[in-house]
Amino acid sequence: MPSLPQIPATEHNNSWQYLLADVEDEMHCSEELIEQMQTVRDEMPDVAKMLERIYEDGAKHRAEIRKMLMRSDPQAGLTG
């Protein structure tokens, strides 16, 4: 009798884990934007300005995600 194929276990993330993953993704993207801004700043200043605006919008987005993380901290209900 053939054996059944192995199926990887699925993770059941909660909203806090999803928010944490979002912040980590945003941080990675912001590092790439900084590198791109530095690369094109001299030759394409308009593109660098646009990338800077995108970076600033991302910073606001990361701040909002961090606030949501703090509000949905799974450990928050255990203290006090």
C-alpha cells in the first residue's frame, strides 16, 4: 500500500503576527527605497524626490502598523 504524501503543517497566525510580518516587510522595502534614492539622486533628481515621498508615506504607514501592534499585543491582557 502506498504511503500518503507528507503535507506541511499550516500556521494559524493571529492578527498580531500578521501585523508584525507587515512591519518587517515595510522595513525591508524602506531599506530598498533608501538604496534606490541614493543610486538615482545625481542623475534623476525628480525620481529621487518621488522615491523620498514614497519613503515618507511608508514611514507613516509603519508608524500606524506599530500602533496597531501595540493595541493588539497578545501579552497586553496578561499584565495588570
